[in-house]
Amino acid sequence: MFIKKMEISFLFLLLAVGFLFTNYVNEYLVLPPLSVKSEESKLKISDKISYFNFGHRRLMLALLWIKTLLDADIEHYQKRDLGNWLYLRFRALLELDPLFLEAYQYGGLYLSVIKDDIKGATEIYNLGLAKFPNDDVLNFNAGIHFLKEEKDLARALLLLQRVVNAELCPPHIPLLIARIMLKLGKPKDEVIRYLEELLKISNNEFRSNNIQKKIHELKKN
């Protein structure tokens, strides 16, 4: 009986020491924060997912699109290997529905501006423009992307000229197009004629004034 009481007392002593040690660790021991990059924590979905829709392609597309919007992060992707989880997610969506216009429009924009995944954005824009060559939003977003990110002046010029008269086009775009044309070595007279044609159909006073000033500047110089 005495030995059993000793064992119980020793057990309580161990528990007390353990409790005090735990409190000490929690109060004084500072552990380094656990940091996992967003890219490493996200599920990368293969574009082969379209083979396993089990007859519920539209449902899978809707769920995956919502999940992608909820998971989208702002962490820049520095590589140019098309391995970004968000690029792969957009590709999976487009395998489920190759005519999913919003995935082209806003997928390319998000990859270009937010994720800084230039190659991924270029791939999405190229796919989208092949399917929707006349979509204003897609042409405008892609035109700015190829101008600012890819430094492809010829491609940017082609895309921006497609939407220069579109309602969504900002008033300064004709001047931007004129600068691109000059950088590409277009003759000044050709640039002036182009601006004069735009001026004839312009119904925006601010835009018209800008075009007139640019024409005057080119003729003067």
C-alpha cells in the first residue's frame, strides 16, 4: 500500500512538473512563424480534368470557377515556365469550356497585372484571341499587355487599332497608337492621315481635341 501511494505521489509530481514546464514554454519560448508560399499551398489542377467530368461538365466548370475566384492571391510569380497554379487553373477551366470568354478576358488580365506571370498571361490571351478575335475587352486588355509587358509593339498596334473606336476605349488611346506607329518607323504622313480619319468619326470632344493637338504637333515638327 505504501509503495502504491508513493507511485501515485510520483505521478502527480510528474504531472505538476509537466504543467509548469508547459506554461513556461508557452510564455517564454517564441517559435518562428510558419510561412508557406501561396504558390506551394494551392492545389494545381491539370487540364486533363475535362476527361473526368462524368457528364457534369457545366457543374464542374461553375464550381471550379467560383473556387478559383475565392483562392486567387496577389503573390507575384517570377518564373516563365507556365507552372503558376492560377495559370494552370485557367487552363483547366478552358479545357472544360473553350468558349468561356470571361476566363480569357479576366484570366489574362489577372495573370498580367496582379500575378506578374507574363508568359502565362500571353498564353491565355493568345488562346482567347484565337477564339474571340473581335471581342473589345479581350483586344484592349491584350493590347496593353503586349505593349507594356511583352514589348511587342507590332502586336499591340494591331490589337489597339481594333478597339480604337470602341465605346470602352479611353480618349488617349489614339495618341498612344500614334506613338506606337512612329516607334515602328511609320511615315509621319501616314500617322497624320490615320489620326485625321479618327477625327472625322470622333464624337467625344476631349478625344477630338487631343487628336487635333497631336495632328498639329506632327505637322509642325
